[in-house]
Amino acid sequence: RISVGAFCWSRTSSRRQTNKQNSITHTHTSSNTHTHTTMATRILPLELIDKAIGSQIWILMRGQTEIVGTLRGFDDYVNLVLDDAVEYAPDPREGGRIVKTELQSEILLNGNHVAVLVPGGSGPPEDSMAATS
């Protein structure tokens, strides 16, 4: 159960798989046979997001909006709660020029509109659509 401010979600642990490992074997077929086994740890998407709680995250939304903020919580539908968020979005009143808006309160993003999450991301790079503001 995750509780952030007025928002509260429950996550079922039955949908999570932790530290599932796959064995990868490589064999040389010569007179000497060598077997190398590597254990690869698989991490599920919700586990990656869970590890990003409390850190900065860069979010690319459907359309042309990008948001950078501190991740405070999320649910199974990837609805996100952010603090200290900054939004980069085109303003149609200004010919589509990208406007940077600092959001002063805790915000809730609808997971249906999230396209890409970049844990630890510091925001749009200099040559991105949002950096042209």
C-alpha cells in the first residue's frame, strides 16, 4: 500500500516477480569444451519505477509534453505522483513555442498519457524539442 498525501494505492505482490534469474550457457565445440554460465537478473518495469521513488525522473508524455520531477509514488497503472515538477509543453497561443512551467504543488499524472520514463533523468537535452524554449 502506497500513500502519498491524499492519494493512496495498493499494489498486489502476486503480480511482482523479484530477482528472477536466467542461465545463459555458451559452449565451444572444439577439442576443448568450455562452458561459461552467466546469471542475468531480470527486472520488471514496475520494479524499476519502484527503485526510482524519491529520486528525479524525466517523463515524456504522449504528444509533446515533457515533465521532470521527484517521484513520490505510483500504482499498477503507472499513475504517478510528483513533487517539484517542471513541465515543458508547446503553447498554441505562441505558435507552438515551448514554455517551461514550474508546478508549485504535488501533482498526479494519468498513466494513460505516459509514453517514456527516464529514472534519474535530469530533463530534456539541449537539442530536444523542449529545450528550444
